[in-house]
Amino acid sequence: MSKLKPLSGQEAMNELIDHLLGKNWYVVDPLSTTQVNAIAVGDIKRKFPKRKKLVIRRVYFDE
């Protein structure tokens, strides 16, 4: 893992989109950044439903 660096909110969102949805994820429509962020959050929630979050927490945080 590389050294952590400070990120703006949008840089952090872009990193999460790349990591969770893949580097090839994009929105075709000409929308504002805030609208694209909302779409990305919706896609992340669909891809990782709450049941999986509980498993992730158990694996990584309850050891």
C-alpha cells in the first residue's frame, strides 16, 4: 500500500469509484459532478448490499 496523502472530497470519491466500480466505470450523459456522484453511490449500494457490509465488518474489524 502506498503512503497516504490528503485528498479533496472529489478526489476521494474518484478513488472509491475506481476501486469499487472499476476503472472502466463512467456515465455517458453530460451531467454535473454532483449528479454523477449520486449515480455512483447508487451503483455502489446496489453492488454491495448491506448484508455484505456485515460480513466485511466481521472479517476486517472483529478479529
